[in-house]
Amino acid sequence: MENPVEETKTINFIRKIIEDDLRTGKFGGRVHTRFPPEPNGYLHIGHAKSICLNFGLAEEYGGLCNLRFDDTNPTKEEVEYVESIKEDIHWLGFDWEDREFYASDYFEQLYEYAVQLIRAGKAYVCDLSADEVREYRGTLTEPGRESPYRNRSVDENLDLFERMRAGEFPDGSRTLRAKIDMASPNLNLRDPVMYRILHATHHRTGDKWCIYPTYDWAHGQSDSIEGITHSICTLEFEDHRPLYDWFLDALGIYHPQQIEFARLNLTYTVMSKRKLLRLVEEGHVRGWDDPRMPTISGLRRRGYTPEAIRDFAERIGVAKRDSVVDIAFLEHCIRQDLDRRAPRAMAVLRPLKVVIDNYPDEQVEWFDADNHPKDPSMGTRKVPFSKVLYIEREDFREDPPRKYFRLAPGREVRLKHAYFITCDRVVKDEETGEIIELHCTYDPATRGGAAPDGRKVKGTLHWVSAAHAVDAEVRLYDHLFTKENPDEGGDFLANLNPNSLEVLSGCKLEPSLAEAAPGARYQFMRQGYFCVDPDSTAGHLVFNRTVSLRDTWAKIEKKLKERTR
């Protein structure tokens, strides 16, 4: 598994390339990148790394970054995806200003470029079916065979290509292919397809076109048209770079530089948009923004901050080799960020009723509670205390094990911000034997949580006044998959975690949370970090747990630092 702490110590090879280019005057001292998503799904955390890299490099070197939608497959693209992508980029803190482009902006120019290659004898119309093209292509150990249509005359190719555009031929009956080398050891150079016939309505161009360019054909030329200097792609496009270069050189047009870096892979996570789409369409999750999804919209709904994601992207660095990052490190980054910014509050998720027998029946006291123990500038809030309270059910044991320091019969504990209490009596359900109520006494001399005689208690509990409690639904999320590698065994759906979501109703929150707005983030004391879900209404608060307080990566990081001393 990749070690992000060590990765940040390595040289960012992309920055080095850019700095070398600036020093030598290549591209006239410009830095111009682009982020080119396909609008066929929602963006995920892997795309966030690419967004941070492309926009971040442009920002760092005083350059520009374009947003360009690779909208070359109308059967899978939707305006919904376009809008979600724009929202995600803005939420991450980046802006493309007036540089929003689409591959479809260049359809006419790409067509003219294709005609140019046909006239130069470097492209031809092929009548082989898709299966036949694959068959003729050969293998990694065997060369391909030339298409029987490869040597058509320039005039015949021009005529057929024009008729393809005019809609004379059915889907899949013909393609336009580049004429390169069917014996090339790089399969991408074995006469790749540039255009396919597809009678489908495009979300921007309507029915104007019935032939659509492939990614390999559209991408490099779009980069050239926009004056991109550094075309940064993920590692799977490394074998496509010779084709990227061939098209630009064959056309004799401005030539950007393609650079590949390793994509982000996370444990317990799938990053394939095809697989994410299956999760959505088959109802395994509640939508693209389900907080269990690795989509940016899902992470946002779960309570992740853009600052934490940008920090994560920077700290894992940019590598030339594929690797897998432990999802615990992503969670570590969000904990570090939320620890600084999230106000504290008390919430009881699995309530157990506590009656303080010696507390006056109608009395209510309001205690000052700091909103952040490390940041006085965040101020304080008032927390009510009364005769009947709720504590966490797990904070009481009738027969406590060794080293259990919370409440038990005859034991004294501290209630945060309030008093010391001692459990005197347990009330159980007569039929089930379940504990339903505790009766306790409090020590009035311990107001504020300290004993004047100096005695100490080992347990400090959070609590909520029953008379003032705000009811809420709380959703607890776990990994969506049970295996670090969800594809283990061949079927990722077989590794779905049946316990990835637990919904708790009847949770009791302190009254300061009554007006919490969707998106607001808090640390529930001793519980974790939580975010108000958009499903919340005035009478029905819903919180998502963003991440628990237990930080496994912090322990790993500590050991790594100790090892390197």
C-alpha cells in the first residue's frame, strides 16, 4: 500500500517538467492546462486529485486552466452530469473563468482535420465491423492484418466520409481509421478508429451530427486548438501518447506535451464510473450523492470539506507508478481539518434515561460550554441541565469489566460541564430484562465538573437534558465494501458491505442544534464528526456521520516518524 507520508518527500516530476519548460522558454513561457471530464457520470475522489493538479499547477505558475467536456459519446452523456461537474469543481475552490469548452465546439474543425488526413493518404474509410476490426488488430505477440479497405483511393474515401456525415449509412457500418502501421508493437497505432457512425441526439448539437470522433482523435486536437501546454493524463494513456503525437505531427499543427501520472486508487473503494453507475442504477446506494459513494457530491453530503480533499491530494503527491492509498489516510485528513473548524456539541445516539433523584424537580441550570476546547475565538454556548437526562446506553454497565471507567452501580462519574453523579439504582423492563432507567444522585458541590475536596473520577460522560432534547435521525456510515480490493473474487458486488449504513432514530441532541442548517458540521463529543444532511427539515433533523474519532492513520504515521528518527 502506498505510504503518503513518504510520497510527499519525493520530487513532483510534473512540476520539474514545467519548471524546465519555463526555464528553456518552451511554449513561450506559458503554462496552460485543462481538466477534460466526460459528462457520463458524477466525478469521484480520483477526479478531485486531477482537478487539484491541473487547476493547482496553473495557479502555482501564473497560468490558465480550461474546463473542457469530452462530449463525444451522446448515448452516455447528460446535462445533469455537466452541471454536477461544474458544481463539484467550484466547491473544491477552483474556477475556469470564461474558459468552459466542449469537444463538440470543435466538431467542424475536427471533421476538416480528418479530411486533411484523408487527402494526405493518412486516413481511410473502413467497412469492417467492430468485431472484425478487433480480429484484424492482432495481439501483443502477433501483428495485425491490413483491412481490405485500407487502399481505397483518396477520392473514394472523401466521398464515403462525406456520405457518412450526411447520414447515408447505418450505425456501425463504417468507420474512419488512421493509416499508420498494422505491425506496430503499440496496438494503439494499428490503424485506430477516428470516427464511428452513431445516429444519436447530442445534448448540445442535437441531430446535426451522426458521426462522432473517438477520444483519441478529439483529445489531442482539442488541446492544440486551445493552446494547451501541458496535457496531463492518468497513466492508462501512456500507451496512447505516440498516437497523440502522431495525429498532431501528421496535421502539422501546434503540439502540446502529454504527461501521464498515476491515478488515485483507494482501499475499500471502486473508482470505475461504469461500476459506480451500476451501484446507482441497481439501487445498491441511494444515488450518486450517497455519502457511501466516493463521488465528490457524496463526500460533500457526508461532510467532507474541500480543504481536506485538497490537502489529501497534495499530500499523496504525484507518482509515475500505480499504487493504492489506504482510505484511512483520507479519513485522517478530514479529521485534521474538522478538528480545527468543527464546533463541539453533545448528542446521545442510543439514549438511556437517567433520573437524578436529589435534584429539584422544576430546576433548570444553564452551563457555559466552550464551542472548541482549542479555539476560544469560537466562543461558548449555553447547555441546560435538569432532573432527567439522557446518556449513551454504552456508557453504563451493570457488571462492568476491568478498566471500564464509565457509569456503573455505586460508581461516580463526571457529566461534562456539569456535576459528578453516582448511580444508585437500576430499573429494568419486567418482561425483557432490558435496562430502561437509571436513578442517580448528584453532588451539588461539584458544579462545573470539579470537586472542591480534590477527589478525582476517571470517567467523563456527555449527556443531554431530556426536557430540552432535540430529536434527530443519525446515519452511521461504514465502508461500502468488505474487502480492501472490492474486485477480489471477480465480482465487486459480491463484496458489498451489508452493514455500510446504520440508521438511528430517536437520537437526542442538545438544544443548540435545533436550528442547524444543512451542510453544517459538528464534532459530537466522543462520537465523531457529523454533518446535517439535506434531507433535514424544520421538524426532522438528519445527521450523517462524516468520520469517527478513531484515527488509525495517525497511529501509523506516528510509528513511521518514530522509525525514521
